[in-house]
Amino acid sequence: MLGFCLGFAACLLALVGFEVALRALLPGVHVRSRYLYAGLTFACSPAFWALAKQASVSLGALGAMLLAIAFFARAMDSGYWRWVLAFWVVGVGAVSLWWVLAFVLAPLGLVLLFEYPQRHWVFAALTASVVIGSVLCSASITACDRAATLDWSVHYFWIKPEGMPNAALLWRPFGHPFFCLPLPALVLLFKKTDVGLYHRRALVFCLTALMLYFSGLHRLSSAQLLPAYALVLLLLFPAWDRFFAYGNYFFPRLTVLLMGVATLCQVAACLFFHG
């Protein structure tokens, strides 16, 4: 019973964190657009439920990471110290639960540190605490889990003594049934201006750093890539909202049909992988 409650809480935190991050990164978007996107691409993803079954604590940490990203975006937009404080508290909690998330949150902390170097010394001090805490937490867990971290090698991207090389796994968050098969269609609506803002470019850097780390792991499962998948979804959200707004205005029936087909694909994938 306790395990079920923890798993349910982790799923709820991840979903709430994803929706809050969407709202912070692209304010003013219609609530139905956010909910449909979160439900279709994230909640209906087989990878989401795979991580919930395998490691609900990691899924909860992912939810905390998404909340920290939302607080980071709020801090960059407003400059209010309370958002940096929230980023610090939630970020340290996320990294303490799943140290891999330091590849995402530590760079964001550094961005805040350099954004407010003198005028807002409280911002700098709290952000430095996030970075230092992430590094210390990462070092301690690495020492306890040498098989998963110290065996990192760039050769595992191409060649592995057992199992598929990482090159065959890393592309899956961008368009695999285990994540979201219709996702590549959003690339057609993607624009360079979608990552024009400073905090969105920071997410691109975090995604790159995370994928570089995953590329050299000796043991890598598709469920481990869920943090990278979440970052991809955050970056593609403007493309989705463009499709949702234009489609409902010009081609409402076709838009409903396409979303229905995408939903069927997601449900079928969940049944195939978890049925």
C-alpha cells in the first residue's frame, strides 16, 4: 500500500511539474493546449509508466526537476529572489533523489549565478549552493555506484560488449513508440525563435550535456532517458501550440482527427509495452 501511494505521488508530482514548467516557459498559452500536450505526450508515454514501475523515486525527482525549471524561468523573467530560493530548495531535493539531474540543474544554477553577480548577492549565494550541493551529491553517489558511473566510456556510444550500443537508444526520445511516435511531426512546425530566449537556450545546453552523459554509460535503458525526453517536450511545446492554435482556427475537424490518431497511437503503445 505504501509503495502504491509513493508511486501515485511521484506520478502526480511529475505531471504537475511538467504542466507548471510549460506554463512558466510559455506564459499566456491556452490552458487546454497545455493540458492536451501534457496528457498526450507525457502522461500517455510508455516511458513515463515504465519509470513509475521501475523507480518511482526517480520519477518524483523528475517532477521536482521540472518544478525547478519552472522556477528558473520565473527567476529569469522577473528577477524576484523568491523564485531563486524556490529553485534552490527544489533543485537540491531533485538532485539528492536522482543525481543525474545535476546535469540539468547545475548549468541552470550557473546561469542564474552569472545573471546576478553583484546586485543580487542573495541570488548568487543560493545559486552557488545549488551547484555545490549538486556536485557533492553527485560525487557521493558515484562513489557508491561505481559500476554505473566509473565505467563511462565514449566507446559505448558505438560498441558495447553486450546489448545495443547507446547510439541505438539515444534517438528514441525524439520519435519512438516507447516515448511518442507522432513527436517528429512537431519538428515541421519548429522555428529558431522557439529557442531564442535566454532561458530556452539554457535548456538546449542542458539537454546536450545530459545526452553526452547518457552516450557513454555501460548500462542504459530507455526509461533512464525520460529526463531528456521531458526537455525535448519543453523545447517543442511552442511548435505544438502553433499547431493547436492554427489547426483549431483554420482546420478544426482535421486537427481533432490528427489528435485522435495520435492518442490512439499512444494508447496502443502503452498497451503493447505494458499490457
